[in-house]
Amino acid sequence: MINKNTWHSLLSEISHIHYIKLIERSIMLIVFAAVCIMDYTDFSKRVTVNIFNHKHIFVLIGIIFAVEMVMRFFPSGLESMGNQKQFNCNYEPLKRNTSENGHHDRSHLIVAVSWIIVNSVFGCLYLTEIISASVLILISLFYSVCDIICILFYCPFQEWIMKNKCCGTCRIYNWDYAMMFTPLVFIKNIFTWGLFGLGAALLIQWEIIYHRHPERFSEKSNANLSCVRCNERLCRHKKTIRKFISK
């Protein structure tokens, strides 16, 4: 068993914030699912008009995500170095620099294409009225929970496709909100498009800076991405969790 002291030593301040987000997003998903179940008979008919049957609940959810996304545009001590490495203030050149910057790696394109294909299926199901808009919103909220699970426990993109050593060196870290809200693109509403738009803007900012300053994104050129400088301890946290589960 993991005792209290050991568990506390595994969790950095950023990890604590991730756990808070996991709880917060899980509650959002559960509440939305409960509302859909209770009001499903006419919910799907109204959602494309007013977006949410219980508007106050979902406006609050939208505001929470919007605030999170706006904060990502600027340097913050409350965010992981993984999504903050794009900023010049988080770049410290290594004394023994290298010209290798990762441009030859195209694994992120595999992720992008795969994500578009999967969500296009959901979009087709919605456009042919097999599923309702409420299902697309549920999928987005489910993605939001999975996003934190990838950070804290297991990331299939990291393990199967990207092969990066940790979240700190992740090539697609700031793609998360755009990926999260991809299903909302198919719902013709300013609210849903606004959420996706903010996520897409983060992705665009990330990609522009990556191509202008690739040295900020590689542990081979940015000293702040080295294991020695890491204060998040997510790798240690994930390994301990896996050992505990395997017992």
C-alpha cells in the first residue's frame, strides 16, 4: 500500500492541481450525463437552439473551460512546464546545444489525422441524426476527463504514437483543448464554436512558436526540460501508480 507520507511526496503542486481538475471535470461529466438522462425526451430537440436545457449549469461549465484556456495564452506558475515551454521566459539554452529540434518527427501528424477520422465518425452520426448534440457534448466532457487521466496515469498518445519520455517534452501538449472540443464543431452554435475556437487558437499559437523557436521545445536545447530541473515528479508518480495497480 502507498502510505500517506509516500503519496504526499509523490505529488507536486502541479500534480495537486491536476487532481483538482480531474475531480472538477468528472463532476461536470456526471452532472451533464444526469441532466441528459432526466430530460432526454426533449433535450435533443432543444439543444441545437438554446444549447443547454439547463442553461445556468452549462454556462458555468463553459466559463470554467474558457478561463482555463485564456490562462494558457500567458506564462503561469500554475501550469505544467509541458505547456509552458513555448514561452521565452521558460527557455534556458544548454551550454552544449544541438541543432536537432525534432522537425523530422512526424508522429504528431499521425495523432492529428487519427483524431480527425475518429471525430468525423461522431460528426457523421450527428449529421444523420443517429446521435444528438447532447451526445457530442458528453463526448467532449469525457475527453476532458481523459485529458487529465493521460497526464496523471496513462497516455496512449505517448505510449503508442509519440514515444516522448514525459509530458514535459510532449510535442502536442497544447493541442488538448482543441482536441477536447472537436466534437462541438458540428453543433451550429456560437457557444460551442467559441469553446472550440479558443482551443484552436491555443493550438495555432503553439504551432507558430514551435516553428519559430523549436529550441524551446526540446530537452536537447532547453535546460528547463531536463529531468534535473523537473519539479512535477509526474514520471515517478505514474510509475508508483502502475506498480501499485500491478500488485
